[in-house]
Amino acid sequence: MNATSPLPVAVPVRVTRAWTWLRVRNLLVKALAYLILSVGAFVVCVPWLWMVLTSLKTPADILRIPLTVFPTQWMWSNYLEVFTWSATPMWRYVVNTLKIVVMAEIGVLLSNAMVAFSFARLRWKFRDVMFIIVLATMMLPAQVTMIPIFALFTTKLHWRDTYYPLWVPTFFGSAWAIFLLRQYMLTIPTELDDAARIDGCNTLQLFARIIVPLSAPVLAVIAIFTFNGVWNDFFGPLLYITKPKLFTVAQFLASIGAPAAVGQLPRYDLLMAASVLASLPMAALFFAFQRQFIQGVVITGVKG
């Protein structure tokens, strides 16, 4: 062969897969699964889409019979009117709720992580008995303890019209969160504890530098659920908050849903607009941390 002649180039051979019955069946199963998931996602999104479309309608369109899906007149001004509907702007209620959320997040993550760490990694007398007692509190309905706690916070501590009753209890742990964290911490190899002890870590350093970072997925799940519960909580603020300037977002939505006077209809258009705005932080939180949320649910579901 001549030295200057070009080298032969290998032409890739395209291999086609035969359409076997097994391959066709797998494709049909996958297509059916995607179809079912798409229909389920659409059904779940229908209430939210209806809320968005209703928020852009006029009061006459909302009460029209038969119902109309799309507005005859798109009222984008409803979202601006929400902020001026009451003497206190809506952003003030958002700030009030965020104050409770921040303190509740700190209390839930700190207290439950420490208690779960003691149950999962430390050895002390009556540890298992105390864990069973903690789990037994999950069988106690909240309605049973509601009146004694209300009397304690209002008559003894005088915490009416303050946010203390809404976030102080989070610093005393939750049986569900303790159980979830403990089950996850038990899956962390104990060899890491021995290695940390050899490197000179004490118990607090072991907790802060080893266990807590490795428990980030399940802590993210608890943080998201806590945010969702506190943000949407209506009954707790209804018990302890009576001053309008201290209202939370949930109380603000309830005030919009109430008629302004006898014989008047509620402003459903403003209620839907405010509900859409109130749902945005929760949706943004989920989309921002959906990876940690799904990972935490999968890990705790498989290994818990």
C-alpha cells in the first residue's frame, strides 16, 4: 500500500432492532403509564387552574349560570385590588406569616434533630422505653390537648395576640419528625461515629459535623412539610390572634371570603386572586427543592 494513500475509514453499521412482541408490549405499557400519569396530573391541576381563571373573572361571570370556563372580560386588576382591599396591605400578612414560619422551622429542625440523634446514636438508660412513649403521643388527638394548651397560653402566660403560641411548641419536638429522623439516622454507618471519635470529635461535633449533613435529605422533607403546615395554618392563628394587624395569610383569606355586610355576596374574584398569590410561595419552594424532597421521600420510604 502506498504511504500517501488514505487509510480506509470504517463505516458504522446501523443495526435495526426487530419489532418483536416483547418490544411492542414494553412500548405499549410505557405509553399507557405516561397516559395515566398525564391524566392524573391534569386532574390534580384542574382545581388550581380553575382558581386562576376565576381570579380573572368579574363577579357576574363567577355567578353566571351555566358556568363559563374562561372569563368574558379578563380582570387583571383583581390582583392589584387584593393589595388595597383592606386597610392593611397583603404584604403585611405575608410578613407576619413568614415570622412564624422562620421560628417554626428553626424549632422543628433543631429540636427534632437533637432528640432523634439521642435515640439513634447515643446509649442511655430507658432509651427504647422513652422512644415508645414518644410514639404513643401520636395516638393522642390534637383536640384532646387543645383546651389545656389554650388555657395555659392565654391565662397563665398571657400570650394572646402574640405569635408565641404558634412557634414556641415547635421547640419541644414532634413525634412524627423524631420518628422519621431516627429511622434515617439508623441507616448511617456507625463506623463514621468511630472515625469521628478517633479524630477527636465530641458528641456535639459528631452531631453537627457528621450526622446533620448526612441527614440533609430527610431534614429537607421535614422543612417543606413544616413550611406547608405553618403557611396554611388557620386554626392556630384563629385561636390566639384577634388583632387584624397581626393576621396571617390564612386569616386574610378568610376575611376576604366573608361578606362585607349583610345581604352582600363575598368577593369571590378577590378571594381567588389572593389564593393564587398565597399558593405561589409553596409552589416555588417545591420546585426549588423538589430534588431533595423526592430523594428524602424515597430514602425514608425504602430504608425507614
